[in-house]
Amino acid sequence: MWLILSILSAFFAAVTSILAKIGIENVNSNLATAIRTLVVVGMSWFIVFITNAQSGIHDISHKSWLFLILSGLATGFSWLCYYAAIKNGEVSKVTAIDKTSVLITFILAFIFLGEEFSKKSIIGAILIGIGSLVMVI
């Protein structure tokens, strides 16, 4: 199931970039990000309530709250920077650079989560880096 959800995530991320580039025309990038965020918040809470997941909110540990909040802040900064970048740049180039987050995640997962590198993952990371560089130049 994770594979299907990952593919759908990639698809919706791609559609998001195209829709955002069209929608951000003549709109301040910070305002556009705020509007997008409101839609995501509303949709997320709608899904929480229709799946009856809200009852689990009391079971969330302090540590989880802290890291979820920090993750939310990182997401907010990422979206603000992304929208400002696509406002002024070519969405295909901005997205190529944005996707180098895969490489950064790869390194951070090794450092902070103890995830292991394999020859295959290292080769894949190098190819992603080279591919992103080629798309931008």
C-alpha cells in the first residue's frame, strides 16, 4: 500500500506545482501559501473526522507533539520558499531543485534515524542529484 500511496503523492505533488504556478499569477506568494494552507488544514480535519481519528488526539505524547509542530514549521517554511520561487522562476527548474530534498532526506535519515546506505541507494541518490542538476542548467 505504501508504494501506491507514494506514487499518488508524487502525482499530486506534480499537479500541485502546475496548479500553483497558474494560480499564483498576480498574487503575493505568501498570501497564496496561506490560502493553500487553509485548504490543506480544512481537508485534513475533514478526513480526520470522517475516519473518526480525532479520538486519538489525547494519546499523543509530548515528544510527538513537539516533533509534529516542528515538522509543521518546516513544512510552512518549505511552502513559503517554494511559492516565492515558483512566483519568480520556471516551475520545472524550481521543482527539480526542490526535489533534491530527497538527497537531503537521505543524508538526514542516516545521521538522525540511523538508516543504512546501500550501494543501490547511494547510486540512486547520485543519479537524482545529477538529474536535478541537468534539469536546472
